[in-house]
Amino acid sequence: MHMSGVDLLFVGLAAVLGGAVNALAGGGTLITFPVLTAVGIPAVAANITNTVALCPGYLGATFAQMKDLRGQMFRLWLLLPVSLLGGIAGGVLLLNTREQVFRTLVPYLILLAVALLAFQDKIRAWVISRSGRTGAAPLHDAWAMLPVIPAAVYGGYFGAGVSVIVLAVLGLVVEESFTRLNALKQAVSFSINIAAAIFFLFSGKIVWSAAIVMAVCALAGGILGGRLTGWIKPLILRRIVLAVGVTVAVIYMVS
């Protein structure tokens, strides 16, 4: 698909904003995906392009927390294969979803992402409180594979809010500190994203001009967001993103 310079400018600006929002509060996909469809990219191709473009951000977040993955190699050996398979399964499901059907599902997927973002703090607080419990016999780490599978399929299919879902399902089973759970979440989310992205490389639906611009601009936005930490309250920014998400979902419903 040919994209004009103006289209790429809008996509790049959305990626900068999305990268900054992800660094500050989360929910950047609620900004980047609608802009991709607004410049004329079909919904399925926009979702696929968005997934590929977000890979560097997931990779950076995983490396940033690598020290907290030490001592969790057994969990990684258990969870990464099912994360990869789930991400590919979600990708297969997406490619076998007709454009009109996916377009119909989009507002509900966005509303799900909005709900996950809205309850992100409550989910995080619940995971923290649970990670501090003692006395109960912990479940074997292998049980974490069961809830991670549907989370991975969702991540490969749409992706928005997948990190929140992964953190919540890990908190159900894995007995660990929040910091180490969060690092494990990053590794699992990256595996889901990269598996889907690699699968999509052969789909012929990636708009490469947009994906490359978005990847570079999202990284720049992430750096900018990191520097703005302390200047902008995440709660206020999250409320803005939630309002944008709900508005976009309504627009998709009525269009």
C-alpha cells in the first residue's frame, strides 16, 4: 500500500505519542491503531502493522528488567514456548478472520483494552498483595501455562492490554515478588508479540513504510516519556487515553 508523506507524518506523530503514553501510563495502542485505520489502512493490516512496529518497544522493556529475570529460567522454559505458540495461534486466527468481521469486533476489542487499562492499578495492587502472602502452599509453576495460553492467543490476535492480562494471570499462580513478576510479564509479552510479528512477516499484509516509521518514532516517544516522568501525572494521562479509547470505539460502532 502506498502511503503519502502526510500519512507517514500522522502515523509517526501517533507513534511518538503512543510510545510516550506507554512509558508513562500504558495504552499507546489505543492511539496508534486508530490512526493507522484513519489513514486508509484496512483494520486487519493496521493491526498486523501495529504488532510488528511495537516489537522494539517490547524488546527494550524486557532488557530493561533483565536483572529481575535471574533465577527464573525454569519459569521461562515453561512459559516462553506456550507464549510463542499462543502468539502464533492468535496470528493464525487473525489472518483467518474476514476484514468485515474483524472490523465489527474492533470496537469491542478496544473497549476490552480500555477496561484493562482502567483497572490496571487495581490489578497491580491485587498482584502485589497476593505476592506478599505467606503460609499457603504455592502451586507448581507449570500451572501458569494454562492461563497464559488464552492470554497469548489474545495478544497475537489484537494485543492491546495484553501486558495487563499476562500480569493478572501470572499473579493467579506464581508466588513471587511484584518486581520479579513484572519482569516475567515483560518476557512473556515480548514472546507473544515477536511470535505473532514473525508469523505476520509472511502474511503480505504489513505496510512496511508505516511499520518502520512507527518503530523508530515509538522508540523516540518511549525515551521522551521516560524523561517526562514526574512532570505528567500518569493518572491524568491514563484518563485521557481512556476517553480517547471509548470515543474511538463509539466511532467504529457507528461507522
